Amino acid sequence: MNVSELAEVTIASIGHYCAAAFFGNVAFSAMGFGMGICFLFVYQLGVLAGIMDCCGLKHAVFIQNIAILVVQPLVLWKAGLKKNLRLDMMLTMVPMQLIGTPIGQVLQDYTPAAILKIVVGVITIAVALWQIFSIWRANRAAKSATPATGPEYEMVETKAETPHQNGNHPPAKLSWMERVKNVFCPLEKAIVGMLFFAFLSGFTGGLIGVRGPPLIIFFFFWEYPKPEVRANGTVIATVNTLVRIITYMVKGTPEEYGHDTWFVRKDLYLYLAVAGTSLLAAPLGIYLTRFLNRSGYKIALTMLLIINGVTMITTAVLDIRSEGL
């Protein structure tokens, strides 16, 4: 059964949208990722329960953009951008987001979304299982490597060298242009990964509303300190969201949507409810950040991938059944 993208929004569906916005923004505020993953997971639970029959997936992705947009200034402020922002990521990932996001949104009406969801779901679950195995193997190796004890193994304290000893001098401060040249020359594998995964993130974000999995996979292959991952992920998410909002303003709506514009005046109360709930979620997510150490952060990202994979495959199967493919 094909449901209209925008039927009458009920009190129950508004409450469910608020719940999706709350859990999604708790995850995003804590990790810099996970808004789309958690939002669409909760939304899909509402679809299965019959609560969200009023609102199709495209409408849900639109509401998700409103929910994340209102919290991004606060999350950016708390991310420590001055200390944690990376020039190489900004010069590669941001342009790729600007390219990939509108392409994904334009192709929404021409792409077999169900097939793409299955592919994304299978890949993310496979990467999550690989990551779980890697964590298990690392923990097992750490437990088996018991430190030797005894007088002969005592550490000998040595005096730390000053930066100027043995001819070592502090590195000269590079100019902005020199730092830009160091990003691209020589062309490292990490730069290629940034370009590829950032474009893929923007594309899937614009197409199916989930931009996080490609970036999470990138940060599994190339590890960075948690504050840097969170800060740069937040900036990239903000760029992605702004591009999508602008595209919504200039792009026409599908025929089944029932309105000429995505922003519908009679649903102002829905937008306000979702925005208010999101603003309540952000401080909680920021507070939870302090309890996530390096390993806990990786485990949380792995769980996001599993949730995303299950959601993608489930929604794809339901789409195929409803369309009789």
C-alpha cells in the first residue's frame, strides 16, 4: 500500500516524530554522528506500529533536517572547533558534501532506493561485524600480554630531553598556504579516503537521509582522536544539513506530497514541537560525551552501524513488498 507523503498529521505521529528527534539528537550531540540513523530507526518503529501512516519516508527525512538544524549551533559551540578542526578534512570533505548532497536529493525520484538501502545495510553490518571482531581481538591480545614483574623488570626513570637537546629544534610555524600544500602534496591514501567517503556521505544523506555510515567507516580505517572526530563530523553534518535545507527550498515536491512546497504552514506546530524536543536533547548528548572514552566511542559508532544496517534492510523489504517489486 502506498501512503501519501503528507496526510493529516496526528497527535500520535507528532509525538513519535519528537521521540525520533530526541534520540537522534542525543546521539548526534554526543558523537557528531547518528542523527539520521537513530531518527529513521525510531521512525520505522512507528511505521511498523501504524503510528506514522500519515507520513512517508521523504517527509520523515525533511522533518529530520529541521530537527538537527536547530541543535547544530550549540553542538558546534561545544565541539572545540578552534582546537580540533582539521584543515585536511575541511578542504576535502566539505566540498565533497557540497557536491554529493544535492546530487543525492535530485536523484531521489529516479533511483531504486530499496535496492540501495539493501546494499548500504549489508555493507554497514559487515563493517560493524569486522569492527567487533577487531575490538575483541585487541582486547584478547591485551589480556594475554601480562606485564613481567620483579626487580629486574623495574622501569628506570630517565630525564626528559628538552626540545633543544641533541640539535632538536621546535618546528617552524607554517603559513596557511604551506599547510594547504601539505594536505594535498604528496597525495596520501587518507586524502583519497576523505574525498571518496565524504562524497558518498553527502550522496546517501541527500538520497535516503543517512549521511553517517560512510564517515563512520572512514574513521574506522583512519583513526583520529575522539574530539577531532566529533568536531569535524559535526561541521560536516552542518554543511550537509544546510545544503539539504536549501535544496528543499528550491526543489519542487513530488506529486504525492500534496503541496507545492516542502514547508507547509499548517504544520508549523509540528516543526515547533520537533525543534523544542531537539533543543532538550542536545544538552543531554553533550553531557554524555564525557563518559565516552576512546574504546567506548568506537563501540558506540559500531552500534550505530548495526542499527543503520537493520533499519535499511527492513525498510527496503517493506518498500519492495508495498510496491509489489
